[in-house]
Amino acid sequence: MSLATNVFGPTGHRTTRLGFGAMELSGFDGPLADERVDRVLNGVLDAGINLIDTAPDYASSEELIGAHISHRRDEFFLASKCGCLVGRTPELRDGRLTHDFSPANIRAGVEQSLRRMKTDHLDLVQVHSSPSQSILEEHGTVEAMQVLRDEGKVRFLGMSSVLPDLLDHIAMGVFDVFQIPYSALQPEHGEAIRVAARAGAGTIVRGGVARGAPDLDPDHGSSHDFWRGFVRERRGVWERANLDELLDGETRTGFLLRFVLGHEDLQTTIVGTANPDHLAANVEAAERGPLPPDQRSEVERRVAEVLSG
């Protein structure tokens, strides 16, 4: 079996529907052994996954990509972010790191990413953290990105976005790709993914397996209060919807991944891990394809009932 692919919006790239999110390589909860990182990153490419998403905010993630797979650069579409602070320490506020969307910081961030990942271009640079249209216009953020595109340092422009600003971002007509959160347990952006795709943009789903929340103990997971709260909330939705009844032999993470792959306007979903065994399991689940439509509909019904209550 092999991973299914889609044409990735206006990029012309045929991307695997399962991509790799490199945030888990950040070492936020402790350093990772170099051999383990090498196994994961090369395992991603050996499995046929051809889109990797990272960000300067993800600690050493970019440097690890540069160290371990820059020699295989022609095998993957490389996406990173801009607006992340360069030369300054960001603060975490309500789960979001502070950002600077000025032209100087946009340029400094992209050029830093190029150095870290040992490449001469990013295939995609995405504005991080979903700033409003008014903030983008105030700072001239898009114009700064377009200059970098004209210089050949980036190929396509994107936005990592959430509602309510997402619809404004789509209407601006300047972004080639949108990265949008969506999962069985966080379905509120499902229609917005359709809107983005129908506008001709590429779509990246993040959070599709809810960081493995149904399998995690929220009190013994991440060291960050925000992420512990996220895990507690998503796990609560899973349990109240009694989704274990629908697994039919599937793992919880595989079930969530296959649910997300059933969204007709998803072009790729980035799933991250620092565990080679988890990577292999994700690939196997993706190769099985989306959940059957009736099973997926039952998940939607149960979750909607929980969230409306």
C-alpha cells in the first residue's frame, strides 16, 4: 500500500494526505536523543510522506531538520512560519506565543529558517498565530512576504488561521495555503476548510489527532498548563461521546486520523510524533484510508450532541 495524494492547492505539488508536523521534535518536555530524531525524520521520508511543517517557535525543530534531512531536500515540500520572534524570547499567553509581524522581523525569521534548515528556499511560509487582517495591514506583513517570494526565498504564502479571522484571511485573496485546526473532537472549522478549498487555496489540517488526547493522562503529560487543559477538554469530549464503542479494533489515534482524512476538502493533515513506532502506526492508519461514511457520520452526531449540551 502507499499513501494517498492530492494536488496541493495552487502550488501544483502533489502532496501526501498525511504530512508530518515537526513540533513534537521541539524537546519542550525534555531533550530528544539524536539517533531517535534521525530515525523519525528519515522514517518520514522513507514512508513516502512528502510534506513537513515546522516553525521557528518549535525550539530546535528547524535545526534538526537541517541536520538530519537537508541532504534529502528534493524529497519534500518544506513549510515553516513567520512572525515568530527573532533574537527575543517569546512569552506564552493563553496558549499562544507572542509574535512580531513587522517586515524586519518577517525577513529575519525567514532568513533564519533558511540557515537553520540548510536550504535556499522555503516552499511555503505561513503567518503564525492568526493575526487579524487589521494587524497584517498595519504592519505591511503580506507585502514583506511578497518581497521574499519575489527574491526566491519562499515560493508560496500561507496563513495558520482560526475563526473568526480565518474568513477575513480567505477573503483577502493573497494566501495560497491555509493551515486550519480540525478533528473529530474539535469540528468547528469543518465548514471553513471547505470555504478555503473552494476559494482555490491549499488546505492543511492541524490537530487532527487532538495531540493523542484520548490516550493521555492530562495530569502527567505536557509541562504546559495550556496543553494540559487542552488534553483534559478533548479527552472529556471523547469519553462523553462514548467513541470507544465505535473503534472496531482501531486505535484511538488511528481512528481520529482516519476520521479527519474523510473531510473531502482536506488536502493534507500534519501529524507529529517523536516516536518512530507511532510514526509507523500513523502511516498504517492513513494507508487504510478514511473511516466508512456511516461510521464517520455517527462520530459527528455523537460529538455534536456532546458539544451542544
